Amino acid sequence: MPRYNRIRIVLAEQDKKSAWLAEQLGYNKSTVSRWCSNAMQPSVESLFKIAAILDVDVRELLVSTKEKG
């Protein structure tokens, strides 16, 4: 399965867990866990909320679909 988001990586870089993010968002832990494992993808609105909570540019949470070169 292709990787579409980097939520788990950014959480790890900040030494935070998906359970912490779920609490900050007010979402179910299993929902955030599925985002982190790429079993499902968050909505665009949720991505912006996640970016704000993690204090990153929303683009840091996504994987580019364009090849560099």
C-alpha cells in the first residue's frame, strides 16, 4: 500500500504518540491510529488541524505525488 501521509513520522520526530494526537483533536484513538498506519486518510480539514497542533506546515504531512528531476 502506498504511503500518502507522514503523520506517524512527524509524531515520532516530536516524540509524541498517536493517542496524544487523538486527545488533542478530540478524535477516537483508533481513527488516528488508522491514519498513522495509512489504513485510511484524514480529511483535508483534519490535516490542517493536525498541522496546527503539531506546529508544522500541512505540506510536511503529505507525500509528494510528483517525481523530482
